[in-house]
Amino acid sequence: MNALFASDNVTSACPEVMDAVINANSGISESYGEDEWSSRLKEKLSDVFETNVEVFLTVSGTASNALALSALAPVYGKIYCHELSHINTDECGAPELFTGGAKLNPMRSSNGRINAKELDEIVRGSGNVHVTQPSVVSITQSCETGTVYQLDEIQEISKIAHKHKMSVHMDGARFANGLVSLGESPAEMTWKSGVDVLTLGGTKNGCLAAEAIIFFKPEMVGNFPFLHKRSGQLLSKMRFISSQLNAYVSNDVWIRNASHANAMAKKLSKGLNAFSNINLAYPTESNEVFVHLPRDVIDYLNNAGYDINEEELDGKAVRFVTAWNTDQNDITNLLDKLSQKYG
Amino acid sequence: MNALFASDNVTSACPEVMDAVINANSGISESYGEDEWSSRLKEKLSDVFETNVEVFLTVSGTASNALALSALAPVYGKIYCHELSHINTDECGAPELFTGGAKLNPMRSSNGRINAKELDEIVRGSGNVHVTQPSVVSITQSCETGTVYQLDEIQEISKIAHKHKMSVHMDGARFANGLVSLGESPAEMTWKSGVDVLTLGGTKNGCLAAEAIIFFKPEMVGNFPFLHKRSGQLLSKMRFISSQLNAYVSNDVWIRNASHANAMAKKLSKGLNAFSNINLAYPTESNEVFVHLPRDVIDYLNNAGYDINEEELDGKAVRFVTAWNTDQNDITNLLDKLSQKYG
Amino acid sequence: MNALFASDNVTSACPEVMDAVINANSGISESYGEDEWSSRLKEKLSDVFETNVEVFLTVSGTASNALALSALAPVYGKIYCHELSHINTDECGAPELFTGGAKLNPMRSSNGRINAKELDEIVRGSGNVHVTQPSVVSITQSCETGTVYQLDEIQEISKIAHKHKMSVHMDGARFANGLVSLGESPAEMTWKSGVDVLTLGGTKNGCLAAEAIIFFKPEMVGNFPFLHKRSGQLLSKMRFISSQLNAYVSNDVWIRNASHANAMAKKLSKGLNAFSNINLAYPTESNEVFVHLPRDVIDYLNNAGYDINEEELDGKAVRFVTAWNTDQNDITNLLDKLSQKYG
Amino acid sequence: MNALFASDNVTSACPEVMDAVINANSGISESYGEDEWSSRLKEKLSDVFETNVEVFLTVSGTASNALALSALAPVYGKIYCHELSHINTDECGAPELFTGGAKLNPMRSSNGRINAKELDEIVRGSGNVHVTQPSVVSITQSCETGTVYQLDEIQEISKIAHKHKMSVHMDGARFANGLVSLGESPAEMTWKSGVDVLTLGGTKNGCLAAEAIIFFKPEMVGNFPFLHKRSGQLLSKMRFISSQLNAYVSNDVWIRNASHANAMAKKLSKGLNAFSNINLAYPTESNEVFVHLPRDVIDYLNNAGYDINEEELDGKAVRFVTAWNTDQNDITNLLDKLSQKYG
């Protein structure tokens, strides 16, 4: 039970994805992404996003984000992001490594989401050789506080970014959860709202290890294939990654998985919020629930075998995460356990 | 048939490894390598190598090599390697990226293997601030020409390296093939002969995507966990990689797979060498066969549907690679096809 | 008159320093810092700082800071600094380049100075592989707002830094101005208050181009000579830099120069503050005066030939800088010009 | 006497250059290269090279070369150079640092000069993501063995480089010595022969510390100003560097200085070659003399107070260097000393 609600990456892969991997394990196939699974994935994602996309695969969100940023920021570039963003807090400097030293400019807008107006006010120094050059705005959908950017928020941020000649990157580690929450199409939530490059996560929502960097403007790919190879993320047997994502975005697997996770989060959020000594830190809009828990409650739950995650958001709140396969009973059990003492 | 003998990475995964992945896909598990599969792998590899090892996993040989070198070379370091080595020719600058700019010093010893005496003669500049500092010697076993370092060669190279205060790295992308060829134990071929860090490849010999960086001296690990995370190679669902390698080194799977590949290579090598217009470029000591093929033979085979690999070794020879599941009949067919025209 | 108060780097070199360069231009001398001027400088600085120091020279403050940080932070390190600090705003990513990707963590304490208590609260993540590792606290003396850290502030910050196993770096681009302002000894303002490494600036206060990286703990030098050479800052004819700094810290040259600059700033500050439409943005404690100027005043002064510097501190205030040779009459003229219109 | 012939960087600055520095030390001047000395230098160099050039200044040859390469090679680029080239042997990894990890491909053509035909044969891998991409050919004039590329050699190398879509960089640390040796114009020896970017050295031939990176095709400058600043080489009081180079290339100062140095080298070379136990390692074509000296001769000279330089060219020969102010008597004395024992 240990890591039960600690993260969505403690879960297994969903059956559709696992079957796809098993099916891909047959016969001889070109290596390094020249295989048919990879070709089909590119077509599939072009369908899903309703535009001709270019796709590069990786096996971790950290690699995906850092590589995507390296395509968009020069070595002397500046990347605007929220101070709570994964690229700023949880990737041990991978963005700096892969970009060759670009600087992250952390912002402190409320709710974990960047505010377009504030962004517009702080962007400065373009053309001044003393200043790292404004290059990218990176937003996370759904974001690190479990809330979700509304379409008009994404559009306004993109507009400001493009006005300042910057690109827009979306960290979509929990893209499907955001998608389900908004109820919009993948195209609407990305390029139609101004996103230039998306890192689409599969791992947290049912894959074994599969992430995609998606360029909505093929002309922005440039020399990216070399950066991709050089990062150690161009796998020889790429079919084993492509096949995961093929299954993931087919037949609504990702939507179904995310819908379940979000519904479970809602249930958990509502249950926790009912206790007088527990307060939601943020509204629950995807599959992450952030609450302020008194120390005695944390101790009580840890003693009960829950491995309470206090490390997220610079320790400002406690996190519970639900997943594609969260069992309703596990939520009931948790709430019951709390009721026994605090009900 | 296309890529039939082009590389061993065009093959599928072997059943034992695939089953292990399927079995790992169950229940909740700690992420980022804190899972039980990863713990068991560390124990298993300590058994296999007869010493207490530290293990870090990646999903590509390029990442493994580059990361291993980053643990051994400072940013101003110099890494001695053969000019045909994978790190020098096929990783698009990954070693330079991950080490932060260390310089590879390519050597041209015969047969693709570094010569200890030559190494001793060219190492210079230690302590001189103008000169990149001698830090690592990297050898490949089995090496890029398909030949194999003998134990005494490894021992002599290690001795020279250590005399000059350098570490010894072994690129073991085809470690098992070298092991079978030599008929020695994993311990003998590595740390007992002076190797400090091994990058053990699983992918080419039956895994989906699994490579291990193995430290034989735990005190050399230092801050490597941070370099590992920062490179994007610390997977959240690491059990899916650990489980592959667990199966791979258990029950002689890797040995059986490599033995078959090597035997098939021997057969192919012998058959090709029997043609008067075909000459072996190097003796066939593992699962790679390098031959000098006249242009008309290359054209003939390409027309027959073989995708002849002329890109290895800077184009100096044509490569055929056998694998854990190479079908004897495919070799017979190839030789028959040649006999029809050149017999 | 153009750049009159724009910065202290628009000034010429002082006679004592210029004479030293002329005197150094004689005969043959060992290159790359093996010359006698460099040896004498090391001794001289050891005297001045009352401890045995190690010294490395550069020709720009950007290089000095970035190199100093590269000695203190690993590639996955985190450097705490004020968001207005030169390393964060004006070095176009040099710290990221020279450290190999360390991350600056900008703080927003008031008056441009880091607050020890706030620092203690935000340092986190030590040992957690997902998080860049707390490595350095960098403070600027005198700081970017023209104010000065008091000794007890430096001591408290150092104490917190060391408690968290971090090093303390002082950016001393205007070190002498801070020294004069505080009225303390060089030793008191640095290592006796916990500073580990100082970048001592000479250029702004009377040198042509001369900066020193000073290690107060020789054991922290480690492999720094290689980083120094690799950065292109190990000059062959180093005597031309050493000789500048020798003259600079001898016979109270730096103190006299800074005293004059600070006095002129005080005069200018007092004069500006007397106008009802001009407000000091920060107290004037060294040789920089920051004021809030209405747009019409800025336009008026620009038309009068002053090249008003609006680019500092992210545009939050207008800057006037005095120097070692600022002419009292230039201040009077400026104030008169203002009086004519706003008096 | 110690370092007498050890290098040309042990010498003082010539009077014309020193006077220029003294003259520049007057009044207020825009910083960071916006001064009039820097503007005049750009015009002057455009005159000298008979084309409109873009100029960036540094204070060391290492910085110049590394920065120039960073303008021409992507992070995954490959730079062809001679294995004895300064960038490969004497810059402690600066090219790797400044380029962000580009790989130097050392060649072993005879006499220290790259051979065009050999270059053509080894360039490979363009477009192949596994291979660092051919980006730059770097040649040194005069080169590290003291010989000089003839115009047709430069032209052929440039032709091959451009055929493969690579740029041509010339390391001109001893540019004037090569110029005098060839008797050609600066334009002929550079862009008219296909050179794209030159690093022009002043330090070894009479400056204090002054090097210029010269772009012959302004459109290749691109974002270089940011790379320049980020490297710590954009000095605030740039006039002190610009003024040196202004004087250096004016009134034939550089030509006179180099002519003297070359003449002295010829004299020394002839004298040394007359001894039966001393052999020239390379023909003496500029201001460096390379000889094979028996161990007893080296010891004899060291005992006599000469600091014999055995470290160049990987220790393959002993180097004597003459300079703009080498005293004829010092050569006579050296030869006399040898005659006393070996005459």
C-alpha cells in the first residue's frame, strides 16, 4: 500500500499498452525509429492533433522537456516558467544541460499558472547582449498544482510570447488529464491556442515508459534529430516505445484512463475537504489533490501505512495522486481511516 | 528481409526477457529505481560479477557510455579510445555533452583494439594546465571490428591506465558476445583485469531496451546519481528496465543468446571467406563479420533484397551481424545466393 | 559628456595603475602567470587580506564571477542569489556556461540584499536526486542597488550557507566602494565574516581591465587552474594584469579612489533628493545613486546631453554612478541644470 | 635569460602599441566596445583586409579560437584540424567548452599542415544522426611546426571544406609571421583564399593582450555578440584592447615586427643546422625553429641557463622562438655556447 497515492508513476501499465508492446515483439524491424510502428505513430498523432506533426520519442518526462527546450532556446536563452514547474524544481538541471546553459526565469503567479499580463510586464532585454535572451514560455497542462489552464489563458500567454518572438512549450506530462478536465480537443488545447511544441506524456497515464515531443510547426524541427540522438534518447529498438503510444492514443485509451483518474481525484478531494482540519491548497481540476494537512494527520496516515508525499511544491502542501487504475475502495479506505480519528 | 544482417538491434526481444516485463507489470511499485526489481538486479549483478557492484540503468548504449564517462572524466579531461570506437564515431557527441566537454583522443592501433604500449607512449600533459588531463581509457568488448580483447590485453591496458592515474571504462554493448568468445567469467573480463566501470548492454542480445552502468568500485560512484537523473535516464517506472536485465543475466540467457549469435557469425564468416572475391577484413571473434566486398557483389546483394551495411568502420569494410535468434537458413540462403553468381 | 554618469566603467585608468603597466613592460618574463608580478600580487593580497590566499586573474567581472561559481557549484548545483544580482541579470548566461549548467535561484529580498532568514527557509532538496543541489550563496558587495551589506548580515548569511553545506561567494565588482562605506578591513568584510571566495574588481575603480578571483581557503582551489585555463582567461602576458592589481591595492590607491567615488555619490544623491519630483529608490551607500525620475525629467536630461541609464534593476529605477575621478563640477552642473527647470 | 627562446609570449609590448594604450587612457568613453577606438579598428581592419569585416576582440588566443569555432560549429559539430594544432593540444578543452561539445577530429598530415586531398577522403557522415556533423576546417597560419601554408594549399583546403558545406577557420596566432613569410596580402592569405573567419593574434608579436576574431562574411556573425558576451570576453573598457590592435596593424608595425622575428629565426635555424648533432625537425618558415637535440645538448643548454622548451608538438622536437625584439646577440651567444662544446 506504501506508495499508493504518492504519484501516478507508481502504477503498472494498462492492458492495451502492454498488449501493444507484446505485439511489437515480432520479427525484424529497422532500428532507430525507422520502423513501421514509428511511422504509424506519426500518422496517428497527426490525426489526433488534426495537423501534420513531427514526433520524437523519449522515455522520460525530464528528457522530453529538456530536449524540447533545447530545440527552442539558444544557449544564451531565457525560458519563462512557473517557479513550481517541473522543469524548474524536479529535473536536477536537465534543461540547463540539454540547452547548453539556457536560464530558467521562474515566475510566481498564483495557483501555479503563469499569468499572461505579468509575463508581458517582465519580458525584457531583447537584443541587449548583457541579458539572456527571451526565447521560450513553458507552461504545464495540467499544471503542478493540479489546476488546469483554460483555453483563453493559453491563448493569451501564447499571444504575449509570440509578440516577444518567443516560442511556447507545453509540458504535457499529464496532458490527457488536462484534456479531459477541459473537455476540449487536443488541437484546441495546443497549436490552435498557440502552443508550438508539446511534450506529451504517456508514462503516468498507462504506459511503461513513453513520451513524445511533438512539433506542430515542422519548420521548427531544424537540426533537432541531432540533438535527439546526442541526448541518448534515440533508442535502437524504438518500436517498443512507438507501439506504446500508438495504443495509448488509439481507441480513447488515454481519455478513458485520464477520465477515471480525474474522477477518482474529485472523489478523494471532496472527501478530504469534508474534514474540518483539512483544507484544499488548490482546487482539484485534474488527478492531483493538494491539501494542507496538520502534522498529526500526516503522522497518523504514515503510521497507517500511507507514504505521504510532502515533497511537492517546495513543501507547501501534501499531494495525493490518482491514476488510470485507482481503486475506488482505496479512496474509501483512506477516508474511513481519517474518519475513525477525525470524523 | 531488408535489415536482416544489418545489425543485432533489428531483432525482437527474447522470450525470457519479454516474460519478465509482463510479470513486472503488476501492482504498485516505488518509482525511480526504488522498486524491488531494481534491488534484486543489484544483488543479481553482484553475484554474477562476484563483487559488490553499484548499478545505474539506462535505455540506450549511447546514454550508458556517455554517462559512464561523465563519472570518470572532468570537463577538462581526456579520454583515450580507439578511433573506430562507438563513443568516437556513432554517438553524435553524446560523450562531449554528458561530460561537459571532455575530449576524446582517438588512437589507431590495429584490429580496432587499443595497444597498451602505444597508450603508454602517448599519454602526456598530466598537471599541465594547457593540456586536457588524461582521465580515462575506454575499450570496447567485443570491439567494433568484431574482434575480442584477450585478458592479458585488458590487464596491460588497465595497468598503464592506472599507472597514469586514469580510470578504465569498458563499453560492453556486446559484452556477452565477448564473454562467450573468451570463455572467461564476467569478473575475470572486467574488474579482475582492472576495469573500473562497465556499460553492460542488453538491448542487442535479447532485451527491448536495457543497459546497465556498473561500478566495480562503489567509492567511485560519488555524485553520479545526480548526473544520472539530470541526463533524463532515471525512469519513473524503472521496474520495466530492471526486470529485463534480471531475466537477461539469469539462467544463462545472455550466454545462450550470445553463443548462438557467435556460432552463426562463425558459420557466416567461414562461408563468405570461401569465395575468392570476398576477404575477411578482420578475424571473426564475436557476432560481427567484416568483409571486403567488391562493388558488384554489394550491388548484387542489395538487388537481392539485402540491405548491405557499408557505413561501419568509416566505410572501410562491409558488416554482417548475427543475433540471438539468427536463423541458420538465412545464412545458407545468403551463401547460396552468392554461390549462384560467384561460386 | 555623453556617458558621464552612466557607469563607472566609462572612466579611464588611474595614474598609479597606468604607471604600473608601463613599468611592467620591460624585458623578458615567464608567461601564463609564472611571472614575478603575479607572484608579488599573491603575496600582496595575502597581506591585504591577512591570510594566505590563492589568486587567479581575469579581465572581466563576468568571467570572474562565472569562473568563481564554477569552482563552487557542481553542474547540477543551485546557486542562491538576489534576483537583481549581476550574475542573474547581466552576464548573458556566463555562470551557466562556466558551471556547465548550474541553476541560479533568484531571491527577492528587499533593498537588493539577500536576507539570511529567508535563505534558511527556502533552501531544500539536499540529497534528493530530482532537485538541483544547494551549493553556493552569492552576494554582491557593494550590491546592485548601491546599498551595502553590514558585517552581521554577511555573517548570518554565511552561517546559514555553511549550515546547509554551501559555499559563500562575494561578487566584489565594487568591493572597495563597499569597504570604504563600511569602514571595515578587507579581512573583516570577507573571510572573517564567512566568505569563501571573492571576485575582486579593479576595472571599475581605476584599472584598465583587472579582476581577481581570491580563494580564502587554499584547499578549495582543487582543479581550478584547469577551469581557469579552459575559460580563455589565463593570459600569456599576465604581468600586464598582475601589475595593475599590484598598484591598485598598494598605497591605498583603491581606498582613495573608492572614497572619492562614494563622496561624490553622496553629494549627487543629496542634491537629487532635494528636488520634490525626484525620489531616491534606495539609500546611497556606495558609488551608485538610484532614483525615480519622472519621464519628463529623463527626457529633459537626455536632451541636455546626459545619457540617462534606465536599464539597470530591470528598469525599476534610473542609475547615476560616480567614479574615482568624478569631477565635482560635473555634479554641480547636473544639479544646476535640474534647478533651472525644476528648482 | 631564463625563458629567452621559450616562446614569443615572454616578450614585452612594442613601443607603438604601448603608446597607443597610454593615449587611449584619457577621458570618458562608452563601454563594451561602443567606443571610438573600437569603431576605428573595425574600419582599419576593413581597409587592411580590403573588405568589410566584422570584428570581435578577446584577450587570449585560446578564447579567440574557441569563440570563433563556437560561431561555426553546432554543439554536435565536427571540426577537422591537425593533431598538433593549438586548439587540439594546448587549450585545455576551451573549444569543447565554448562550442558546447563539438568534437575535434585530429588529422596527421605531414609537416603539421592539413592536406586537402586527405581531408576530402575522411569527411563523412553528413546528415547521419549518429555522426557528429562536419562543420569546420581549422588551419593555423603560420602553423604549429613553424611552416607556412602556401596560398594554393589554403585555396584547396577551402574548396574541399566548402564543397562539404563546412566553414574555414584560420588560427592566426602568428598571422603576421605567416604573412611576411608568404609575401602576400592579408586579403590574399584569408578570404580571397576561402577563409571565413580569422582569429588574428597580436599578443605574440608586440601587443600586451589583444586578439581579434574577424568575420569576412558579415552574414555569418548571426548571434555571435551573445556568445562573445557570455564568454566573459566583452571587456567594459574595450578601448584598451582596440587601441592596441589599431596601432598594431597601422604603419606596418605588425609587418616590421614579424619580419624581424622571422629573420632572427632564419639566422638561428641556419646556425643550429650547421652542427652535426643537431637536425631541423621542420623547415624554418616563420619565427619558430624546431630541432632534434640530443639529450646531452639539452642538458648542456639548460645548465647554461636556457630554459629549453621540450613540451611542444607532443615532445617530438625542441622549440626555439624568436620575437619582434629578439637581439641578434642573443642568437650569436647561443650558437657560440654550442660551438664551445660541439663546434
